[in-house]
Amino acid sequence: MYLAEQTIQGRKNYIIRDSLYNPETNCWQSRDLFDLGRSPWKYIQYPGGNAFYIEESVSEQLAAKGAEYDPCDLEELFWRFIRKEIRQKIEQFHCRGRRRSRKIKKKNLAEHQVQVFDRRRIYYLRCGVVDQRKIGRLPLRYFKGLLNKSRDEIEQYILQLEKSLPLGEYKQYVYVIFDLQRYFKASPARSIPQALDQDELDRYFIKDLCRLQRDEFFWAGFAERDELQDYLVRYAVMFFDYEFDGGSAWDEYLQNFINSRRFYRPPSPQTTVVMTEIVEIFGETEEDLQAMEKSELTKLFRQKAHELHPDKGGEHDAFVRLAEAYKELLRKMG
């Protein structure tokens, strides 16, 4: 049993659902159990003190639907809607976090396949890893939160995890989970999306987005539709409405780059790049750099990255300093 969020006319609507296995279609499907509307908190009653309970109408409706659940399951669904002061006082005493875990039978582990797109999302959301070449070696138990769930429940589960993503990581996240870097294996900057041809990157993203939209196995249990699935719309927004940021992806890439060079020596102990060096690196005046929009600066960086990358005959130290200079300019832009 889980709580699904839907945005209707710009406002959130909440529905209690569960996932059931359908032997006829050989897949897990979701069903609506109780529509809580826009105000789930109205079903919470406070008799006094720090006590609360969920209205019986909710339990009665769930029973009428034949839903099987533990009382802790229901409390968990409503937990975020309980008054904050009460949550703080009873956090350590109530049953939140003590839900009965579903045991996964060892013999069935190999039989259950988890979609690779789901694997990439979970791996990034848990670890923030851009380079996902190790994902194939992760045990299935790492993704047990995706087992025995309908596509709708999986999407709702991942949707909640994505709420912790900083805005500056939105485009990077989509770049990683759609594995767009695989199209740029010959590019010296395939691990630095800021340095790629953005028009070409856009085309590859649209291509993969449409491919996922048409994947019947992925959308098993969902009604076929011509327009983009609601759960994919958010990725189009993340990709086209946000820019790549010079955040953790940069740090990870630079460290991997440095570690991969056996004879690499750090150019200097300084941790930031001064403006005089930035001007020299980019070949632009300080005034011109400060007047640039972020998109213009990113375009300039891409040109320089192709020129200075070691795989194109550039110097290791110069390439690292270019990346640091770009990060410093982004930081100054706020």
C-alpha cells in the first residue's frame, strides 16, 4: 500500500493505492483504494495531548476493497500530514520505520528483473554517482525497494526520492539516468556534459525519451497513450528548463581524471583560480567574462575544453585549471 501524488490543475491530489499481481497479464498493476483529495490531513483526528488517529472511514473503505495492511502502514502514509509539533514529540515512540519488511526469497532473486532505467535512478539518488559503470555488479538486493511493485508504485517511490535533488543537479541527473554519455564515446568530454554539443545532446535525449515512452514492457499495467506519460514529463522539464551546474559531477570527474593519470602532478596547492588567471585561460577580458550570460560562458568553455583536453593533445594541468576556472566563474554568477 502506498500514497500516490497527482497534480491536477496545478494542485496536488492524494490517493491511497496498492499493487497487485495480475497472472493474466503477468505483471504488477496498481488500483485505487481511497481518494484523499487535496487535504489528507482532514482525515486525522486529535483527541487531546499528543494522541492522534486516522478516521474510521479510511479503514472501512480499505477493508471494503480487500486491502491487506499493517496499522503501521496506514500511519506511515499519513505521517507527513500530522501536525509538526506532535510528530516531533512522538517520533521515537511510534511505529514509523518499523514496518514489517517483505522477505525476498533467495530462489526468486534471479527470476525478478529490475529495469535498467530504474537501476540508474536508484543508484544516482542514493549515491550521487555519475559514472555508473559499476551498476551491473550491484546485487539485486540493493534494489529491493523496487521488487513486487507496479510501475505506478515504483514511479511514486522514485518521485519521493527525487524531491531531495538540488535544482542544480536536475539536468545532470537526467543526463546520467538516460545514459546519454554513451553517444559520445569518441568525444574527449563525454564525462563532462557541459562540454558537449548541446543541440546534439538534445536530439539524443528526445530519441531516448520517445524510446522509453514506447517500451511496452516498462509500462506494463499502464494504458497505452499517444501523449507523453505523465511520469516522463518531469524529465523533459528537468532537461530543457535547467542547465548543467558545476557541482558534484565536476568534482567527481576531475578526481577520476587525476587518478587515471599515473604521472599527474597537481599544478599548485591553490584551491581557487584568481581572476587574472581566469582571464588568461579563457582569452577574454574580465569585463567581457562578467557580462556573459551563463549559456554564453558554457559555450566558450566547451570550445576551450575541446582544445585543451589531453586526449586531443592538450596539457593535463591546463585542462584541470580550465575546469576550475569555469567552476569559479559559475560560483561568482551565484
